[in-house]
Amino acid sequence: MDTKAQNKALNFSIIDGALSAVMGSLAGGIFLMGFALKILKAKPEQIGFLAALPMLANLIQIFGSYLIEKTGKKKMLCFVCVVMSRLLWIAIIILPMAIFSSFSDWRVLVLVIVIAVSSLFGSLSGVAWLAWMSDLVPENIRGTYFGKRNMIASACGTVVILVAGKFLSLWETWFGDDNPYSYIIIFSLGLAVGLLSTWFLVRIPEVESTTQTPKSSTDLSLFLKPLKNHNFLALIIYVSCWIFGVQMAAPFYGVFMINTLKIDFSTITIFGTFAMLATLFMMKIWGPISDKLGNKPVIIVSGLILAAIPLLWIVALPKNYYMPIMIAHLLTGAFMAGVSLSQFNILIKLSPQEGRSVYLALFAAITGIIGGIAPIIGGWLSKIFENLHFTLFAYEISNLHLIFLISAALQAMTLFFILKVSEPAASTPMAVIMQLKNDLNPQTGIASTTDFFIIETKKTESLLKKLDQFTERIAEKSENEIEKVIEKGEKIVKKPLKKLKDFLKNDD
């Protein structure tokens, strides 16, 4: 593909990302949660289960990767599954209409089923899209390109969330907070924009990988190969633990704002807007930093900040919540951008081009299962500690506060696991801190490359060595045990896999 055609394809991907972000903002997130709580009268534990579905659906990506390796049709699989995933929202749009009022007791279950099926199609499209884009975007500009793409998508999401939130607040003032038609309008607009994005998606060409696994040689045993890659396995362990800590509390921040703090949708979307603005601003900074200094130190620095954010929610009171919630949103937007971008980049970087879709799918499946279990456990804990109330330093602690505290502790602990991931040519966390200091300084702007040489301090090296020695002993034991399990697993499934492969084999 020539440079002009490649640039055109990359621009189409940016437009698709922006329009998809608009749909995700309107048909999902805080609006889907509000719809479930206010219109369908869902309980907090049901919200936790609803939040788990997209993560649990990632398990199907293993099947998706097999289809990709078998057929090589990344673009076709992605397009078909995206369309199916979005068309299912028609069922959600008509769910609260009067003709279904006699089935009010079943509407939450229907919502769960539709979201589950939609998430399955979304996960299939996700693994195909990752494999597709990893071939299209050159490695040397991935951080900058996806930073720009995410920045534009965040900007579009910011605008629509702010407008939609104001619309919902006005509608509730006019017709009451149990009138469903505001959600019907918002979800319908989201669906329309989502279907429009597929027009740009289908115009992106599919680049054939020069080292793609031949279709005839695709073996189902290939799915155990990533687990034998110690570095990739270390990445899976870290991300799984981190996602568990984050997702345990993630869906309950919205529940806390709506049910406990009694914040209206207009104010909630203002908070969300500032979070997205922080993401928008920081994506432009994180992209070049990850390209130059590496992804691992960005993850460590961002993870430290994110681990402390749940503590801000503890001090938010019904009549005095604005400042802590605003700061929490700003920091989350800024540093979650760093983690998400760097995790995405390092995932592609550590996945070999040959059989890459298998690596991506197995990663998504394992982390998805863990991330899906987390909010369910969070909902289960909220139910168990429903009547928990005690005072700590003049602050009333409830069941949701307890979940936030557990989340903070788990996120801090998972930072030890990222130290076991090896990223060639990556710098230190202190490098990122120094670069951020320069980038965020209005007098200096973006620092020059000479700034990168002042950050390799002995203090940072000493700290990392101590932590690395501590985790080395744990990692060696766990890797040996995992290898034994994998070897036993290969022996058990070898014959069934061969029979399944023969069954699926083409007639030719």
C-alpha cells in the first residue's frame, strides 16, 4: 500500500472511531445505567452483572481468532459483527414502550440478554479489528496515531455526553424521571450514528500480513502457545489483576452518584465532560511519551495515580461532593488515558505477527473473564454489606465506600506484577515523571529530546531492583506451576483437538 492510500485509510479509521465513540456515549455508559436504574428499576447487584457482560463476552474472541487464522478475513468478520452488535439495540429502544408494560418484571432480564448477545458480537469484531489495525498502522507511529485517534474520539464523546445529559435533565423536569422516551431518543440517535460509522469502517482496506499463518496449517493447539511465552504471560497476569481491581468498583461510581449523592444527570455529564477533556488533552501527551520512553513506565506512573483515586470518592458527601468528584474525574480521565493507550500498545508490541490474532484473543478472553467476574463480586459485596454503616474520621462509610477502598488496595498491589513484564528499550518511571513535568509546564511546552537523559537516577534504579527481586521469586514458582498445567492440558486436549480440526478441515 502506498503512503497516500495508507494515510487515507488511517483517516477513515479516525472517523470511524469518532462516530463509534458517539454511539458508545449515547447508547451505553452512564445513560444505560440511568435507564436500568430509573426506568427498569434495576438493583445495584443487577447493575454489576450488566457491567460484567461486555468483559465476559471476550471469551468468544478465542473462536474469533480461530476464524481469522483459518480464513484470514479480518475485515469481513469485523464488519459483520459490528453491524449485528449495533442492530440489537433496536430491542433495547423499544423495551420501555407501553406495549411491553405487562412484561415489566422481565424487562431487566431482556436487557441483560440483549446486552449479552450484543457484547458477544462486539467482542468478535474487537479481535478482528485489533488484528486488522495492527497490520495497517506502522509500529513506529502507533502510540502517536492511536493517541490522536483516541483524542478525537474523546472530543466527540465529550460533546454528545454534555448535550445528552442536559437533554435528560430537562426532560425529567418536564415529564418526570420515570418517563422513558428521553432514553428512547438518545439510544436511537446513538444507533443511527453507530450504523453511519460502519460506512467508513468498510472503506478501510485490509492489509495482508507477510508472515500470516497459512490457512491449511492452522492448528487449534496454537491457542496454548501464548501461555508458554513468559513475557506475554506476565502481561496477562498483570492486566487481569489490574482489571479486577478497577472493574470491581467501576459500575458503582455511577450508582453512588445517582442513588447516594442524588446528583442530577446534567451535573453528572459535566463531570464526565471534564474527564473526557482531561483524556483529550493527555492523549496528545501520552502518545509521544509511550513512543519514546516505552509503555511500561507509563503504566506504572499512571497506575500509581489511579490507585489513589477511589479514596477521593470516600470524602464526597451528599451536600459537599463537587470538588472531590471533579478531581476524581479529572485524574481518572488523564491517567486512564495513559494506562489504556500503553496497555494497547504493549499488547501489540509483545504479540508476534505470526498468529497475532491468537495472542490478542487469548489475552482478551482471560482478562475479560477476570474483568467480568469483578463487578459481579462487587455487586455481591454491596448486597452483603448493604446494612453496613460506620463513621471514620467524621465520614459515614457505607457498603459502596468499602468497595472503593478494596479497589484502591487491589490496584496498588497489581503494580508489582507489571515489573515482571519486559519491554525492550523502555525507560524508567522517573523518566515519564520528568517528561510529564516538562510537557505540562506552560513555560517550556513539549520538552526536547535532551530532557530524556536526566531521568536515569540511582534512586529509581535501586527501587526497581528491589521490587524486581521480590517479584522474581514469586514469578519463578508461578511460571513453573503454570508450565506443568499447560503440559498436562496439552496431553488431555490433544486428541479431541485433532478430531475437531479434522471435522472443521476444508474438503480440499
